[in-house]
Amino acid sequence: MTAVASFAAVPASTTRTRSLLLAGAVAAPLWAAVSLVQAFTRNGFDITRHPLSMLSTGSLGWLQIANFLIAGALMVAGAAGLREVVDSRWAPRLLAVSGLGMVAAGVFTMDPADGFPAGTPAGPGVLSWHSFAHFASGTIAFGTLIAGCYVLARCFARSGDRRRALASAAAGTALLLGNGWAMSGGRAGSLTLAVGAISAMLWVSAVCAQRRR
């Protein structure tokens, strides 16, 4: 059996592997649900102006901090599970680093800015060291997630699964474009970043769920 063909053939045969893949399958839906519920219920938050990371500020910021920490840990576990069922050295490694980046993004929070939390003055404000650490963590998390999606796309393509290959490439591209637009200061950049990040994360979770079955 070739390394490429085994991508589609290796089953999740052990209880440990299935548990790890379940963790990966839960990571993105959990993070997206907790983030979006807060985005549409917390006073003063505007998803077209404020990144989801800014939910880590304010009196309820602990919810988003915990969300980052838990989802990141679940992503790392999912990557460990994928290592057992995907014959690719780099996809699990990249996705594990992305999960660690999520954990770091929870540890290093953004500063209040641009009117959030409610009562914060408009404008970017003064950035602290932990804001810069958060941005660095996010860059690592998103960069490795994008790369991980593209590596998965290549693996799916070479095993003959064009549908999943296209989905993997589309997920990585959604985050690449969403993040690029946000970094360029484009209109509603926070929204495009949220859509891209959630799309890529949900696809990785879907791959974990599929491999678990």
C-alpha cells in the first residue's frame, strides 16, 4: 500500500484514537457556538468591527478565554488522532501547532478598544505586550491552520477524493482571504476573518468526525 492510498484506508480502530478524533470533531463547533452566541448578545459588540478575540475582554471575558483554551486543547487532541489515521506527517503537526496557537491566544488577551466592552473609548487605544502576544499567537494559529487545510487537500486529491480535496482547499482559502482582508483594513474585516476562521476550523472538525467513522 502506498502512503497516499493509506490516507483513505486507515481506520480509527482503537478507543484512544476514536476519543482523540471525537475531541477534534467537537473543537470547532464548540468554539464557533460559544463565540457567536456572545457576539450577538454582549452589549456593544459589533462583529463587523470587533474581532471575536475581543470577547476575551470585559467582565465576561473569561468565557472567551476558556473557549480558546478548551477549543485549542481539543484541536491538539484531534491532531493527535489524525496522526493515527492519516498517512501524512505534516497535516497533524500543523494542526497541532494551530491548536497550541489557540491556547496561547487565550492566555494572551487583547486590550479593550474601539468601543468594546461598552464604555471603552473609540479608536484602537494603547496596545499592551499581551495584545502583541495575542496577535503573534493568532498569526501562528491561522497560518498553520491554512497550511494544514492545504496539506489535507493534497492528501485527499492524491487518494482520489476530489470532493474532499476541494473542500479542504476552499476552507484554507476562506481563512487566507478572510485574514488577508482583515489585515489590510478592509471593510467588515472582522466579519470576513470570523467567517474564514470558522470555515477552516469546522472543516478540520468534519475531517476528524469522518475519520472517526
